[in-house]
Amino acid sequence: MANLKEIRGRIQSVSSTQQITKAMKMVAAAKLRRAQDNIMRMRPYAQRLNGILSNLSQGADADVTGGYGEQRDVRRVLVIAITSDRGLAGAFNSNIIKTVNQLMQERYAAQAANGGVSIMAIGRKAHDYFGRRGELVGNYTHVFQQLSFDTVRAAAEEAMAGFRAGQFDEVVMVYNEFKNVATQIVRTEQLLPILPPAEPATTTAANANMDYIFEPSKEEIVQTLIPTSLKIQLYKAVLESNASEHGARMTAMDKATENAGELLKALKLTYNRGRQAAITNEILEIVGGAEALAASR
């Protein structure tokens, strides 16, 4: 059994750690409120934009998509892995890395064997991991330092330009979708080529009765909306990941604080028992000494 001095040192160490985890939980909670507000405002906008684009794209010619809807044999793939810059968020980052590795081993096994899978890492954790293992496209470790649409747009434009130039035949995103503080869902979504709209019959019939006036033209509007929609999709995924990160860190730090409290209870109990045993031994020694002294008389 450790002596009392060692136990006191462990109690002080665990107490300091508990204060740190409690402070990190409070910081994550404050950041989560802002991040949650941002994604809640973005979701309706992104959904509405996709709905307008789907309505306008129905019945349009194939070349109206500006090349973003071109279906090819998938030989080269770009995977956009969205993680955080920091750890201490439970399995938040490892789930993304695990999912990307599964994609490379299962869905894109043939492409990976031929070196046809590239990674665009948004977030330092993904950049550090995949930078040691494969080819990285661009450097976007700075995105979360000052998160805005402009910082994400550069990544979207690089992916879009690579697809149009034939460098990639398919572009997919892997990110954590924010559900609530305790739950984050790993999503794998295809960004390019854009998928044809699949609307319910009721929605299509309702839209058929609507009389649109296009200015300047339907084709030009669609060609303008598609790049904007693609950038919004990636920006929304980054906002989802940002909110998920703070939720995961808040949950992890809350659990760490609870575990530290339980450990403190166990250490204090051990310390008190050791202290009582030491006091009992001292009393026994005094009593034994007194009895020996009395016997010697």
C-alpha cells in the first residue's frame, strides 16, 4: 500500500485535473451555444437552396449542370475528412478516421490499391493522421481558427475544380452530424457528381402548377445555383462538425470530471483508513511502552 504522503500527492493531482476538466466543460458549453445557433440557422437555408435547385433542375438538359453532374467510371476519388484541431473530445476524431479507412478498404478498395484515393483534410487531426499515410490535397488546418464561409469556400472550390478537370471522378464528405450534446452521427455524403433530384410525386405535382418567370434564363440560374449549393453543402458539413466537436468535448469533460470525483472519493477513503491505522499503531506503541515501563518497576 502506498504511504500517506504518496496518497496526498495523488489526491492533489486528481483535484487539479478535476478543476481543469470542469473548466474545459464550461468553455465547451459556451462555444457549443454559438456553434449550435450557427448550424440551426444554416440547415433551413441549405435545405431551401437544395429544394429550389431540385425544382429548377427537373427537365433541364444534362449540360446545364456545368459538368458537376457528369457520371464517370470511378477511378480517382477525393475524400473530404472533417475533424477538429484538438483532441479531448472522446471518439469524435477517431470515428471520422475509422470511417475514412473503412471507405478505402471496402467501397474504394480498388481505387486505393491503385493510388486513386486522395484525402482533403479539414482539421488538424485528420491532416496529421492522413499526412503520414497518403496523399493530401490542400492544407486546410486553419479553417477552424476563424470559421467562416470564406475559409471553407476555398476548399470547396478546389474540390470542384479537381472534379471538372478530371482529377477526381467522385467527391465524398465524411463528417459528424450534430444531433444533440451527447450524440453525434458520422455521415458519408456524396458531394460530386451531384445526384439527380428524387422528389415525392406530391411535391412534383404541386410544383408543376407553379408558374415561374426566369430572368435571365432557367439555364443560367441553375448554372449559378449549383456551385453555390455545393459550397453551402460543404460549409454546412463543417458547421455540423464544429457543433459536434464542442458537444463531444463537453460530454467527455463532464464524464472525466465525474470519474475524477469518484477517484477522489476512493483515494480519500484509502487515505483516512491509512491514517486511522497509523494512529492506532501509535496508540498501541504508547500503551505497550507504558505497560513495559510499569512492568519494569
